[in-house]
Amino acid sequence: MTIVPGFTGSLLDRLDAARHDPLLVAAMRRDPQALLLCLDGLHPLLREGGTLGWTALAEVGDGGVELALLGRIEGIPRFVALTPGVSALQRSRELFEVIMALPPAEAGTYAAARSLVDWHARHGFCPKCGSATDVFRAGWGRLCPHCGAEHFPRVDPVVIMLAQHGEGDAARVLIGRQPGLPPGRYSALAGFLEPGESIEEAVARELHEEAGVTIHSVRYIASQPWPFPSQLMIACIGLTDDDALTIDRHELEDAKWVTRGEVAAALAGDPAASFLPPPSYAIAYTLFARWVGD
């Protein structure tokens, strides 16, 4: 069975061409079928049955708040309100319980909306001249009326990776835990790409910095948008010939090598498993599952 990363598979037709046509966007806003995503701050409000809540835009109006065009689903225009002052850095256990309940395609739509709303909330001023900016391109950009600079939502790339030592039945991978994780939970190591760095170089650097492991033969596995606030997780596996560890205690509380059988037991929810795996919506779970299935 193919394991699909969480927050992927949205059914949105993003309608990039429409973003350049204010008249077309205005017509979609007047469409009696147009829908507005229901959010409480940045928390998704679900309908009965565990799907995203939408309300008729014609019934609620815009409430004096700017709207962004998310796109169309099943031919129906979908919008989200660009509520000022919200922060995607605020999370809760309840939020992730809701995300767990969402179908994958719905979670992908929510991820796009959440990251977009948060970006606008944090980028109201031009980084070039400091002037207040205005929403343009149907909510997919901000324009500075003073210096003319155009600004667009950014995505921060993050590598998340397993180092593999050995081959076949003897293969093991390196997992680690940070102090903030629930007791017993381990995940893949991860870190932001730095300027002037390739994906492969970032994978090698992060593994060496956090665990003292030198790797080669990096291969790409999958990617995932992570809307907290707006990252692209890039999952990889690299091979190493040396299993000695030098753990950076500023980054990791612990790190250890585990076998394919141990990872499989953790993913299966075995109470005797040697560690608690990441949640199923996290790409680290996908990475573990793909490695077990290799």
C-alpha cells in the first residue's frame, strides 16, 4: 500500500490565471454558489462527518475583511478571509485531533488556506521601505503603494531524513527525539535548508551536526507542505558506513539506531515497540513506512 504524505492531494484548482483578472475574481465573489472556508482564527471548523466547513459567501459577505481566492473545487469558487492578527505558530492538541479526522484532500486544502492567512497576518509592511502594503492578485500577493515592490507568499524548505547503516536484513536507521516530543516518541531528524545549499548538502550537514553521522548516496523519498506556518518538508534517506554517534544535546534529547522490525512494530502500534512513532499526518511517518516497505 502506498503511504501518501499528509496535507497533500487537495482537489483545489488554484486558478492562477484568474489571480491576474480582478473582474473575473469579482464575478466569482458574486457567484451565488461561492463558498467561504469556516475558520475560528486558524482553527478549522468541521461539518458533521468530519469534513471542512464552508458557508455561502453570499449569505455572510466579507465582513469588511479582505478575501483570498483559494480556487475552485467541483467548479465552485472557494475563498478564505484574510483575518489580521492570527498566528499559525499557535497550535493545540485539539487542532491536531481535528487534522487527524480530516480526509487527506481536505487537509491539503486547509493547509493552503492556513499558510496563506498566516502569511498575510505577518507581512502587512513592505520589507523594502517599511510602508503598509495592500492585498493584490486575488490574495496571493501584497503590493507596496510607496515603492511598488511586490511580495508573494513564501515557503521555507526543510529536509527531514533517515540515515541508514547496513543493508538488507541488517539495515538500521537513525531516529531521534527532541525534548518537546511526547514521552517515548521518536522521529526522523530534520532541519532548514540554508542559503546556497542543495537538498543533498543540507541532509548531510544536518545529520552530521545533530548526530555526528557522515552520509553519502542521498535519495529523495517524498515531500509535504507543513502549514505551521509554511514549510515544505523534503524527505530523504542517506547511507552511512559508520554508526558511531556524537549527539548535539542542544538539538536532540536522544538518538538511536533501530531495525526494520522495530520501525514496523512502532508503525503497527505494538505496545511492546521500542518507540512511539510520529503521527500519521507527519511526513516522518511516511518516511518510516516507505523505508519499512523497501
